[in-house]
Amino acid sequence: MIEGLLPAEPLQPRWSSGNALVYIGAFVALIATAMLLGIVGDDHGEAALVGASLVAVVLALAIALVLESGERPVAAGVFATLAVFFFALFIGSLESWMGILDSDTSDYQPASLILEAATIVAALVALRRFRAPLLILPIALTFWFTVADVGSAFSATDAEQILSLLAGVVLAAAGVVVDREGGRPYGFWLHFVGAVAFGGAVLSLVDGDGGWTLVGVLSLAYVLLAYWLDRAAYAVIGAVGVLATTTYITVDSFSFLGQFLPFGVGNGEGIELWQATSYYLVAGLVLATLGVLDQRIVGWLRRPEEPPQTFGE
């Protein structure tokens, strides 16, 4: 099913000191270059931004090709991903220069579909060449932004957040399909972006004690999903959700939790330091316990005939 879109035999980057430095350094360069391009646009106009962003695309792609020829495929894939992001900036600045895309408005613009389609196509083309799972990241992000952006065309309240929930479900489902079709390395960013899209939309929609209770429950569900799908990304995001819920308890407080906690709840104003640290102590112990019970949870979630896969694949 996925062979028509994703190349066979994907790279399988392993976490090492060298790869970590490549990833960190490249993304720092991405952010810095994007800021420099913004300065070029502000100081010299949109035409200069078009030219400068095209130069960034060419340079990033050239570095990727040099690294590929030097048998550094992981680093080559990282710089190919940077080239895709710069290409998206180039197309966006070109559309803005032509007057068909207004970057100063949040309203839905049909021209944005050209930008989004071009970004996805560029990432797929680069993926065929470099086989780097990181190239799934711009595809997943663009899909998320495209679906959420459609919500700006509707007058309904929270339309963008609701569509973001839908995008998260679709991306996570796509990740499951890719995993089961033998493309597991490609599935990581589908799961990660899908989990962030869904969880981020929930965070933007919740309000009050009941809403944050839902965030806490959803965070624990993410941890269970991590064990069920053997995807640690859900566990990390779930842990963030647990800590976000703990922060809400600390700052705003759950008025109805006072009867269950031996150390009181407080009202968020003048809360004692020992109370705040106690909340985080409980949260940390809950997360640690879920980690210690990993194999029991895996055995509970999976069928006996479904052996657990090796974590970290």
C-alpha cells in the first residue's frame, strides 16, 4: 500500500553523539537562516527574499548531495529536509511577491494550497532520493497546517481546533498503517506530529477543572497508547500532558480535589511551596510507576500471540 509513496529500505538512523549533533546543529541553522531571510525581506523587499530563499534551497541541497556522496546518509537526509523547508519559504515568498498570498492575514487563502502542495511534493521527491525518515516531518506538518487552515474559512468557533483534532487522528492512523506495512522508520514523525496536533488542539479547547481533568486522562491514555503501538513519542507527549495538568493544579487548583488530597489544594494565590512541590512529586511518581510497570502494561494491552517489538526501532 505504501510502496507507491514511500521508498523501500528506509534509512534507520540510530541515536549517537554524531547524529545528535547533526540534528541539533542543522535545526539551529534552519532557525537562524529563516531569521536571516526575514531580515533580508524586511530590509531589501520581497524580491530579495525570493532570491535569498532560493540560494538557501540550493546550498542546503548541495550540502545534502555532498554528504550523500561522502557516505553520510543520515546527515544528507537532514540537510535535504532543510532544503524542503527553505523551498517552502521560497514558494511562499514568491507568491507574496506576486501578490497572491498575504502573509499578514490569518484568513484562508486559496494560494496557500499551492504552497502546501508544493511543499509536500518537494518532500516526496527528496524522500525518493535520500530515503530519510526525517523528510516525513515537513509532509506531516504541512498536512496538519493545511487541514487546520481550512478551518479559518469557516465562521464557526473553534473550527481550526476541531480540524486539528481530525488531522491528528488521520496522521496517527497513517502512522499505524505505515508501521504495519513494513515502513516503521517512516512512521515516527506521523505518530509524533499526529499526537502533537491532537493534544495541542485539546489544550487549546479546554477550560476549567473539567477540561483539565480531560487533559490528565488523555495524557494517561497517551502513555497506554505508547505501549500498545510501541511508540515512545506518545509516552513523552503524555508525560508533558501530565506535567501541564500538574501545573494547572498548582496554579489554578482543582476545587473538587481537596477532599482526596491530604495536603490541601489552595487557590493558586499564595500557594505554599511545599504544596506545589508535592503535586509534582505525585506526578513524577505516577510517571515513574508507569515506566516500571512497562512489561505488565504491554502484556495487558497486546494479545498473547502478538509479541512485543523491540523498543526504539
